[in-house]
Amino acid sequence: MKTLIKNMSSLDSIMDEINKLDTDTVLLVVDHQIWSHYSKELVLEKIENKKVIFWKSPDGEKVKNINDFQNAVEFFLEKGIHRNAHLVAIGGGAVSDFAGFIAATILRGIHWSIVPTSLLSMVDASIGGKVAINSKSGKNLIGAYHMPTNVWICSKFLETLPPVEKDSGMGEVLKYCFLDFSIYDLAIKKAPLEDIIDACANFKQKLTNEDFKETGIRKTLNLGHSFGHALEFIYNIPHGEAVLWGMVLVFKIFGNEKNINDIIALKNALNIPGKNPPWYNKEFPTEKIMTYLSKDKKISALSSIDLVLVQDIGNAQIEVKTFEEIQTVLEESKDELKKFTL
Ligand SMILES: NC(=O)c1ccc[n+]([C@@H]2O[C@H](COP(=O)([O-])OP(=O)(O)OC[C@H]3O[C@@H](n4cnc5c(N)ncnc54)[C@H](O)[C@@H]3O)[C@@H](O)[C@H]2O)c1
């Protein structure tokens, strides 16, 4: 099934779309922060002739755990739902990952739609149907593939997005710039953010339609993610920021000098602050990174991992690297990495 991505001019038009859904029962999962900012506009009474079951999600990433998953599922089941109920997730990537996992599993799967409210979810997390919660062993290790029916993007939500979250979203935008020349061009020319969001969302949609289960071209979207997830876990930094430093790390140890120069140019064009990696002037965490990598779900063998490298803008390829090879090069580079800044 293909997702319909639509740009919405107002929150009212989102309520209209929910009204038009072909169901009599709507399960709403709304991010706590979104509810505190927008409950006056997202008036549930505007959803007419439908039963609305509302579940407020705790702030951000905290919700992606097995206990909240069970609580929410039991809550919806107790309220009485059926196979044609439609779930609508309103929030950032954490809410859509969590709510999408409910939609994928409850009653063996119901239809669902997303209203992404963070930059990162508009350009990335809401597209492609990967849904998941976290395990004690790592991020997103319990999940499914479940395509949403609709993604309704309304950039008005960005007015209340904290700057640190905007910078995090820009980290994923920067990733797309390496994968597609037209997105790179928009970013370097400082095009309006709405145009960049549109281009990223449609680029991801194209790749995921070609390769839904990530056996080929979709893997390139993981640029910066294997190291990024490890850095997110080790330093507790926002996802997109971790992806940016994950890209820097993979380019430093396996890429070329132009990769790093492109990162600097794009960071400036996209106004992403910060020159120091999270490991700057600290002992480089090789051991922790290696432990994390071995649990990454992107590994498809016990002793190696697929890493995404970029020869030049728009020209990404997958390279299989053994853990031994990665560990050796990290060990050899640790002193240089410790002092490295962009
Ligand atoms: N499924 C995928 O393909 C995919 C891709 C990338 C990332 N992800 C996941 O997405 C998550 C990160 O998403 P995120 O960066 O959106 O983080 P998030 O959902 O945790 O949101 C970040 C913070 O911003 C707040 N927020 C969101 N929108 C807001 C708004 N408009 N106004 C004010 N506050 C707002 C949230 O409450 C939260 O505190 C991670 O869990 C990551 O694993 C999934």
C-alpha cells in the first residue's frame, strides 16, 4: 500500500481529513507537548459522527517502551474497537513509531495515519512504515513494517518546536543532502524550509516504495545511523544530532575529505550549530560503540555490518565491514578523533 503525503495549510484542514476517514472509530494518540500547545485548535468535537478514543502520550522518546505499549493497547481494547478502526498519531517520531507499532499489532493490524509535528518526523520518521519501541538492549529493537495510509504535513507545528529539536531534524535533512543532489541543491541555495521538507519526504517515499523491507536501495537511508544510534545511546543526544555525528564518524574513518568539507558547507547552509563532536576531548568510546553495533538490527551477519558510504553527493553505496575492521580503525584513529572538530 502506498502512503498519501499531503501538505496541510492549517490544523482545521487536518480535522477535515480525519472526518473524511472511512471509519466510525478513531484512535487518537497525541504527544503530550502537542496537546498542551494545540488542544484549543485540535478540538475533538470537530470529529463528527465517529467514536473518538483519545490517548495522551508522554513527552517524546519516553513512550517507546513495552509498558506504555501494553497500557495503551489494553486501554484501546477496553474502550471497544474493531478491525476497521483507524489510528491517528499526532506528534514527533517517537509518537509515530510507538502509535504505529500499536496500529501494526492491535487486532493483527489496523489502518493508521500520521500528523508529524517535529521537523525530523516531517522529513523522515513519518515516511516509510517502520514502527518500533525500544528494548533494554537498544533502540527500535521491537517493531514492524506497517505503512500509514496518510501523512498530513503542516509546517505550522514548527512554530512551537524547541530549537534543539529543529537542529536535530536538520541532522536528518543533512543526511538527505548526501543521498540526493536536488535536495543538496535546495539546501545549499537556502530554499524555503517547506520546499526542503517536501523534497525529503517525497525522496524517502520513493525509496521505500521501491524497497519496502529494506533489502537494497532503502538501506542507503541508514547513512550515519549505525554509529548514530550508538552515539544517541552513549551520550543521550537527540536522534538527528546523533545521525549527523554518526555521518561524521563514518566519513572520518571510511570516507574521503570531500565528505567532511560537504558536511561543513551543508551545516552552515542549514544553520546547524555546534562544531565539537560529543566525544570531543573525552576518551573515545570504542568499546561501547562496538558493543552497541553488535546489537544493531542493521547487522545481517554475526561478524559484520552494512555501512553506507558516499562517493560523492547523490552516489551512496553499501559496504560490508567486519566488526574487527571497524574496531581496528577506531582504535587507530582514537587520538585524532578525540581532537577533531568541524
Ligand atoms: N520510523 C522511522 O523511520 C524513523 C526515522 C527516524 C527517526 N525515528 C524515530 O523518531 C524519534 C525521534 O523523533 P523526533 O525527533 O520527532 O523526537 P520526539 O518525537 O521525541 O520529539 C522531540 C520532542 O519535541 C516535542 N515536540 C514534537 N513536536 C513538537 C512541536 N510541534 N512543538 C513543540 N514540541 C514538539 C516532543 O514532545 C518531544 O519532547 C526517535 O525515536 C527515532 O528512533 C523513526
